[in-house]
Amino acid sequence: MTEPWDIIFPIWFLFSLFMCSITFNAISHFFKSNIWKSIIVVSITTICYILAKMGHNNIPFTLIQSGCALIFFHIGYLFNKYDSITPKSHTAIWWIGAITFIIISYFEGGLNIAGNRYSNIIINILGAMGGTFIVMQASYYFHILFPNLSKKIAFLGSLSLLILIIHTLDANFGFAPGLTAKLFFFIENIGPNIAEQIIFSLIVSLLLYQIPIVRRVLRLSKPQYIDIKTSKS
């Protein structure tokens, strides 16, 4: 029997994102200094991390998950405030540090925010910092080298809500593996995998996007994406 939480589990992070947003907005209202914001955020994350370690993982509205994730939300805020999506004259040490953090996090920093499982939260945080830096810098260069392709990828990003809906249905009812088995009926014992789910969600989302009522309900009539400026800061 499927539990109610299992049905909506793929959207757990929307609850956490909402809680992180209102919590951080409240902190920003009372504390203008980024130093104090950082102190409060680290304190909340530390408390929630300790509670998670003690086994308090079933508190409603993903409060514990949100508290632990608040530090990652704060990292994004700091990068957005002090760094630009256009590249600056970062020295080689920035790139070496970011890549090193990502590699270490990949091999040593197992992370499961939904389940409140952190193999090493310090490594997880460093990995998030390195990953944010690399994504922001790589996005600029990708846009410069492949402007048309980058806009198509950005268009897919504008369909994220629709893709999430399809993925949630697929995760609970297993449409992708069933269709794959029918398409490749000559292969025995073909099992579900993440590639099948991704391809299935993308194809179905693109087909549904062609339906006017779907675009209207989900407000997808005008694809929105960040137009990365080509001027260096």
C-alpha cells in the first residue's frame, strides 16, 4: 500500500525550499549584517543537524531538513551577492579549490538531505561551494560558445514544474519502465533506471507543452530564462 507521503515524495524539496526562504527572509529582516546572518544560519543548521543525528527526522513540514538545508540556501545567497554570473578575474586557486572540493565531496561526502543523512556535513558544504562556483562560471562560457544550445537548455529549465509533475507520476506508477519494456520487447529483464525516467519525463513534458491549456494553467506561455550578459564585470 502506498503511503500518502510516498506519492508526493519527489516534491519534498519544495517544502524545504519554502521553509528556507521564509526563514532566511525573517533572518534578513532582523539582521542586516551578513556576518550576523551567517552566524544565525550556522546556528540553526547546527541545531537541526544535531536533532537529525538524534533521530528526529519525522517532524512535520520538513522542518529539520529545511534547517539543515538553510546553510546551502545561504551559500547561494552569498554567491549571488558577491559573485556574478559573468566571470571575474578569479585566480587559479579558486578553480583548483572548487574542483578539489567537488572531488572530495563526491567520494567522501555522501549526502541525502531528504533523509537527513550526511556522511560529513563540512565536506558537503565545501562541495556545495565548489559546485556553485563551477556552475556559475561554466554557464557563462557555455553561453558564449553555444548560445543557441544554451537557450534551448534554458527553455527546458522553464518547464521544470511540468517535468516535476510528470516525474512524480512516473515515480509512483512506473510508466517509464513499462513503456521501455514495450518498446524494447526483444530485450529480456530490462529494468528501470534514471536515464529512462529522465528521457520519459522530458519527452512527455515537451508533448504536453504543445497543448495550450497546459501552458496556460502552468503559465508556460512565455519561456523564462536568464539571459547571461556577455560583458565582463
